[in-house]
Amino acid sequence: MMVKLYADAPNYKELAEVVQALRDGEVIIYPTCTGYAYACDALQARSVEKICSLKGIDPKKKSLSIMFAGLSDVSEYCRLNDRAFKFIKEHTGNYTFILPAASSLPKIYKNRKEVGVRLASHPVGRLILEELGNPLIVSSLPLSDDDDPEYASDPELIQERFGGQIGCIIDGGIVEIEPSTIVDCTEEPFEIIRLGSGRIDADEPALSRD
């Protein structure tokens, strides 16, 4: 099923159906600021296992990111000191922040000391998160080096490629694939793990100079 959602004028009936699908444990494909991705309700372990099966990964060995509607929700699942809170608040956009895990995280993160956190910046994705009320586990679509990147950016091509795996694909329009900037905030000074499209100023005082 393909569902077209417009953040500025959403069809709330269809939005409710998407949210109910997530609550029922379904995995969806939806738009993020880094391209389209698998997503599920982070509090449903079986749904997370479905994503791992689709990606062919072991969640005990490979981390999955958690997407939140806003920064105020992050402190419920991660340990967030004042310095990290300020840094994340000042860097809205295309970032992944590595934070110390809290005991309230989903069971699949039970033995993990840290977790990747993202804040929803795509308006359709943020709308879904706000309506769901829970964070989402997200994971990029599995493309090989030989695959056309449009299979993770064009909803029509995504339907063609992945429609047989997924019950619901959210059409939020074309989304360019732009990797996030990853910042490790588990220790100070913070460390840039990967430079992506999220901007980092050269004189940022919270970052390591190594």
C-alpha cells in the first residue's frame, strides 16, 4: 500500500491508518532527511526484529538508530547531560548523535552502552512520530554499490523494489540521499565520527581537536 502524506495538509484518516499499522507491529518505509528508510515502533521488539531480518543484520552486533520527534523525548531513553543537551539543541538538521543508553531503552538495546539518536527533520516523518507518541527504530534501505540510489529516494521506485516486503510505504515526495553527520557525545570533548550534510563549525568548542 502506498500512502501519500503532505505535512502541511495531511489526510488524518490515512495518517491514523499509518500510526495504527505501527502500533500493530508493522514495518513501514517512510521519508527521512537522509532518504527513505525502514521504520517501526521502537517499543515493539518483534517489529525491530523484522527490520533486522529485512536488512540481514544481527542487532547484537550492529546498531540501529532511534528517531525522536524532538529533543525533549530523548532524555526518556538516553542519559543526556547539560553539555550534550545544549550541543544537540544547537545542531538541528541532519545529524546522528551517539549518546549513553538508559535502562528504559527497548529490550533490543539491553546490553548496549550507547545508542545512535536522530531528531526528525523531515516534516512527514515528524508528523508520524508526533501522532504515534513513541520513538521509531529506523534503518536505511539495503542497496548495493551497483544499485541506483533512486531506489532509496523515489517512492515510485521504492514501491517497485520493496513493495513486496512492506505493507505500507509513505510517499513524502522525492528525498535526496544525504548522509548524516555523526557526533559521539558519550564523552567530552565530543568527537566527529563522520562528516555528512549536517554542518559543524570549525570553531565548535565542544568538539575534540584531534
